[in-house]
Amino acid sequence: MAVTVPPYHVAGVANLVSNLYAGRRLVYLDAFSPEVWLDTVRTEKVTHAMVVPTMLARIVESLAGQDDAGVSTLQTLSYGGSRIAPTIVARALELFPTTDFVNAYGLTETSSTIALLGPEDHRSAIESDDADVRARLGSAGRLIPGIEAEVRGANGSPLPVGQAGDLWLRGEQVSGEYLSTKSPLDDEGWFPTRDRAYFDTEGYLFIEGRTDDTIIRGGENIAPAEIEEVLVQHPAVADVAVVGVPDEEWGQRIAAVIVPVAGESIDGDELRAFVRKQLRTSKTPDQIVVWEELPYTDTGKLVRRKVAAALDGGED
């Protein structure tokens, strides 16, 4: 088992304990690079591995121009911790044709995993011609047994399937209190994840991002992840972060920070036109900025507040 996630994070702890229980040999990487990771998997004949989405994206990028990752021993590759573009997952499935992929979603307060997108889910999605089924490559999968979920609107009422709102969870593995603070649970035992999400008709969970990341532009609530998912499909875009920046007229304007693919240049007007073809005009970035890299935590989560703070008052 190759371990590249920090041991102080709940995913790292769960990964360590579950693999020790399974009797697997553990191979720890002190630092991550796609080249070192691939070399380790090959030389150590690794059978199972876990990465965060940023790592998977960099592994895929490092294999550009290749048809196969050349890691025949790798039976299972787990990923999770933040959103990942379906296009990256699709490419990874091509590069690792004999590997089972598993995406897990959860929080520290929920004792880690509450939803899984398993190997069969990945296969059925990548092989389907149905756009709704294929879209599940970008989902967190379906709830595990023992977990209940509700998606609630601003007034606290449950929302119908397909409509995004605040995700609330309930179950025996959900924490009931924090040290030295009151319980976050409501009167009926529901936990507020502070994630914005929705379910499709077959119960697949889609996470749009943190509720406090929502951009309010001209009174319209806009999920940054929806725009990011479109932008990352552009062939010149390697990574992207969309944030709201204060604006006197609109309240907030939409700013997109783009990390270009090596050797590619970014045309702001072209990217705006690219977004407008798939989303409403109101969701087109007002500001496009090019950076060499985005700030991430050790667990692969985008530090969106750093992006917003750097852009506050910046020039287009």
C-alpha cells in the first residue's frame, strides 16, 4: 500500500488503520511528485494506493502522450478529499486500464467516509453514452449504509432531487460534539456539513463546494465549482480556481485564476466564450488571471481564501 496523504488527517488515519488490518505492507512517501509516485508503485510492486485529487491530476499530466501508466501491479487506486474534474478521472481510467478506482467523500466529524463511488460506478460511467450517467464520474457516489442525508434550502426545508443546497447528515458514525463547544447537531440529530450539494435521480451525490464559497453576483447565487468544471475542460487549462471578489456594482464579480498547461497561453476572451457556450452569461468570469500554481493544503484542498485575498482589488 502506497501512502501519500498526511497521517494527521482523518483520511490518512483511516487509510493506515484499514490497511494494517488487511495485513498489507505500507510504503510511505515523505513528499509527493508524480515521477516519484509512479517509480515507487513500479519498483515496490504496489497493489493499493490512495491520493488526493491534486496528486491524481499531476500524475495524469505527467503521463501526457502515453497510452498506459505501466503499473500492472496496482489493483486499486483510491482518491478523495476535494472535487476533481470528470475529464481527469476519465483520462486516469484510460491510463490505468486494469486498476479499480474508488472515490470517497466524508469529513472528520463523520468518522471519514459517508459516500463512495466504486469501481463498477466508474466503469459504467465511462462506458455510457448517457450524459447523466457519464456525469457521475464527477460525483461522490452513493451513501454508505447507516447514513441519512438531506439537502436543505435557505429556509431549512428539504429540497427535491437535482436541486443544490446545504448538505445535512445523520447516522451513528456522525460526531455529536466538539471539545469545549456545543454540539453542532440540530434538534433531530442532523449534522451541517457546510457543503453545497445535490443528488441525482439514482442517489448519486454531487458536491459543488463549501457553502461559504458561494459567489453572490447581482443577487444570484453562483457555485464556483460549476464554472471551474467547465474551464478545466479547455485544453489550455491545467488547473483553475474561481472566487468572488468585491464589486461596487454587482456585490461580487467572478474572478478565475488559471494555471495553464505547460507551453500553452491563455486568451481571456476565448475562455469567456468557452464558458458562455455551456453556462448562462451571468456565470462568465469577469476577471481572468494567470498564475503558475494555486495554493493547496497538504491534503489537497484548495485554499480559496488565499486566492480571493490576493485578487481583492487586483487588475484584470
